[in-house]
Amino acid sequence: MAAIVHSVEIDRGPAEVFAYVTDPSKFTEWQAAVVSARAEGDGPLQQGSRLVMTRRMGKREQTMTAEFTEYDSPRSYAFRVLDGPVRALGKGSFEPLGGGDRTRFTFELDFEGHGIGKLLVPLVVRRQAEKELAQSHEDLKIKLEQNPQAD
């Protein structure tokens, strides 16, 4: 199956949007399914950095570890989830608009199923992810445009 792709235009520059989107301490502010998120270890985020995140999945919560496979501020980032029956693969890109004071954030999301996850991905996960992604982008746009000090 093809990756899920969704874009949103935000009235903030790419560096600001990138910094906010990749900051795990901000995930719960714009991703309703995220219960908690934090970087593993100290130091700045970069390719190879790992995040520990707990997401609400239906009526359960699941904790997972993700790793940045790309981190090119303020242009793009990519990650992969390392554990669990459903492992997300994501890539975000940030395109400057309007002379650089606006951004088109495009996110591509795909999944690998392992064990029971092979059944869950096509039946449940992809549909739920499409809904969540659109809502998360709407929440992200609102959060960043209504609060110029969001970073």
C-alpha cells in the first residue's frame, strides 16, 4: 500500500515549524493520541536520536521507541518505530512559502506489521492514522498560528 500523505500550510517559517514538530515535549500539544514523549539521553536531537513515546491506541496505551533516521533542520526529518506489532515509518518535509515566512509541512506515514500487526495495519491502523493525521495537522496549525511563542 502507498504511504498516507497529508500537507498543511502554516503561517510560520520553516525553522520554527521544524523545531516545534520535532520537539517531543510538544507532541501532546498537537497530537491527541500521544500521552507522553521524551528524548532518550541528553544532547540535541539529531539523526540516530531515539524517542520514547506512549500513544493511546483505542482503549489501550502502548509505549514504543522511535529513532530519527534523518534529521536535516529545517528541511526534513524521518523516523522509524523500532518495536511493537505495528511500526510506523514517517517522513516530514518543510517547504518555505511566501518568502520564507510561511511553511508547507508535508508528512508521509506508512506502517510495517509484525505478528498480529500484519492483520491490524490494513484493517484498522491505516484508517485510524488517516483521521488522526488530518486532525493533528489542523491542531498543529491552530497551535502555531494562535501562539507566536509556541516554541
